[in-house]
Amino acid sequence: MRFFKAFLFSVLLLFVGGCSQKQMIPSDTKVYGSPADHGIRYSEHRFSSGMGGDINGWWLENRTGACKGVVLLVPGAVHNISYHYRQWIWLLDEGYDVFMFDYRTYGDSKGEKALKGFVADTRAAMEYVSRNTQSDLFVCGQSMGGVILVNALEHYHNDKIKLVVIDAAFSRFRLISRDIVAKSVIMSPLWWVPSLVTERRFDAIDKVSAIRTPTLYLTGTADRTVSPDYLFLLFMEATSPRELWLVQGAGHVQSLQHTGVRRAFVKLLGDVDGAMNSHVSALKMYADE
């Protein structure tokens, strides 16, 4: 419930009325933990992004001694990397480094509040990581981070990026805002308001066809925050080689917490070309384990 309320404000308040973005954009500077708490070797990094962003990121080192690639996380609008890192520790044992960053106004990142700034921060993160590794790069956007990633990839190409992952993202802001309003007893009579006031310039469904990199779309059947239907719309609108993984029983951004999905994900990271280039699109279903 706490997550849902936070998500409600991060979507609805952020995107109603573009003129008030500066006042409405959520932020989270609370410190929830550190990779050092789990004995993980990591380093802090700072880099600049457009619109005056001064961005902080963490580079978590794999635990096998040989890096197979770097997974870059583009997080959702709830919490910061001191909270998110725990969900990605398992990849370190598979030989992958993980890089994650905070948007401006989150964690220790600085900058002017603006959704356009989040997009700039994401592009800057992709550039920063690609300059600082010789390994393949895999970029994963979760929830609203998936929407931001789609925007960041518009008119952008990086040969080091071998796979894009869109996890539990929504297609249009007015649709997710309408759903949130409809679920509220107090706000439900105003279900029609989001169609009039929500931000439209950053709708992922209008930009996803520009992605040329092989893409994995992830969603869970038990997602009560973002309907799996919205990710399916993105999948259908996309034109790159792609797969849609539907995970039975998985909640919001919980698909990669399931053992069978993790095994399949690691296998995919190890051979993206072989898995994706043999077909244009595919739908796979995974049972909850």
C-alpha cells in the first residue's frame, strides 16, 4: 500500500499540469542502505548531464572476477538507488556488473526539477558507462524508468548497448493517471480529469518504434500498479527484434525476482544476438516459482 501511494503521487502529481512540474516532481534523498552492508565492492561516480544535472551513480562489481557485461538500471520514480540496489545483487553472482544512478533531486544527485532533465540524466548515464567499460551494456528501465528510457533512446544510438529491457512500464500518462484516479474512492468522480491535464509529450507509445536495439518487455500478471495491457501496447507498437515475457503471479517490477525468469534472463544476456535475431517478436510465459 505504501508503494502504491508513493507511485500515485509520483505519476499523478508529477504529470498534471506541465506548468507546475518544478513543484510537483517527487524526490527522495533518504538513505536506505549501502552495498557495503552486503559486502559488495562498489564505487561512487559523478557525471554531468544536460540542463545542469550533477548526477551520482554507483558501480557494483561482479563477484566472479570476470565481467560478462554491465547492466545499467534506469529506476522508477519511487525511492533512490540506496533502496533499489538490493534487488540486483543476484546479478553480481552471475558475472555482471551493475551500474545505477539517481535522477536529479534523488539521492545525492543535483539539478533543476524537470522530466526533461530525467531524460537527459538517463542519456548521460548511458554515455558515461559506455565510456568507462569495454564490456557489453544492457539497459533496464523499470516502471516510470521504462518510460524515461524509451524517451532517452529516441534519436539516440549506442553500439555498446546490446539489449534494452522495459519492465512494467506504461504506454500513456493519461491512462495510468486515469487508473489511479479510478481506484480512489475520493477521486473516482474525477476519472475524466487526467485526459485533460496529464503530460503527453513524453508518452512512451509515441516513441517506442524509434528503438532499433533488441528489446525485452517484462510484466507480471499480478501487477496492480501498472496494467500488463499497457506494456503489451508498447510491445505491439515496437519495431525492433523483441520478446514479451509474461510472468504469472508477479507483481509490479517483481518479474526478475522469480528464479525461472532469472535463469532465462541470464541466458538471454549471454546470447542476445542468437536469441533475438532469429525472430521479429515472441511471447513467452513463465510460471511463478
